[in-house]
Amino acid sequence: MKAFLAQIDWIRNTFFFVFYFFLVVIIFLSLVNPQLQEFKKENTNYRKELHITQQVQKQKMQTAEALAKYQADNNTLLNAFKANITQETIKEKLSSIFQKVDVVKNGNSYFKNGYLAQNYIVSGRVADIQAINDVLIQVMNLQGIVYLAFPIHIEAEEGVLVFSFSLEVYSLP
């Protein structure tokens, strides 16, 4: 065995070993390492994008659930916005109370808080002041979103009372 070990040129083999070792390290650092770094960077970006996409999808689902819950809880109110109240509808409802009812549009329709709003001026003649209660009940019974705008003008004319008030009607655009 000593003879076998004596035949080996240790200096030359050590030199070639160190040379090949550094050659492999240099090739690794120049070729493989940049590819690994690029892969790590792309993988990190992909995982970030995937995480963000998952968060957006989760938020979208939560928003959809909240919207569905809101629509279920407020179904009657939302259906009221779908009703289309016209001059004829108002005139028909109030003609049973007023002797002579007149409904006039007050300007053009306009958007208010995302809904289409229309002002109407309603006037008519009644025999006594008790009719105002009936008018309020009829306005409340309209199928839609209607606001009675104050003041209510009441004038006496030839033994009858003349009412005049403004209604603001909301609907979906």
C-alpha cells in the first residue's frame, strides 16, 4: 500500500483538485446561480400576485355576500325604488280627496344620491282641514319612495280651502 501511495504525485493532484474545484465553483456562480436568483425572484413575484389575487377574490366574495344580505334585508325598500310614480298616478290617488286636483311637474328630473328624483306640485280644493290627514295617508300608500315637502300652503277661497304642496318622487334611473 505504501508503494501505491508513493506513486501518487500529491502536489500535482492537489493542484488539479483545487483547480477543478474552483472551476466548478466559477461555472456554478456564473451560470447556475444567476438562473437560480432569477427563478427565486419570479417565484416570489408569482406568489405575491397569487396572494393578492386570492385576497381580491375573498374581498369580492365578502362584498357579494354583504350585497346579497343587504338586498334581502331591504327588499321592500329596494322594490319601492323600482316603482314608477307618474303625474297620473298621483292625480288618481288624490282625486278621491280633492274636488279639483292638479299635479304639475316642477322642473326636470335630476339625479340625487344615485336615484332619479322628480318634483311635483300638487294643488286642489277641499271642504275642510281634516282632508290633510287623508292626503297624508294617500301619499304614504303610494307604491314608491315619495317625500312630502313642507310647507303646505292652505288658502281660503270662496268657502273652500285650497291646498298646495310639493312631492319629491324617487325612482331608479
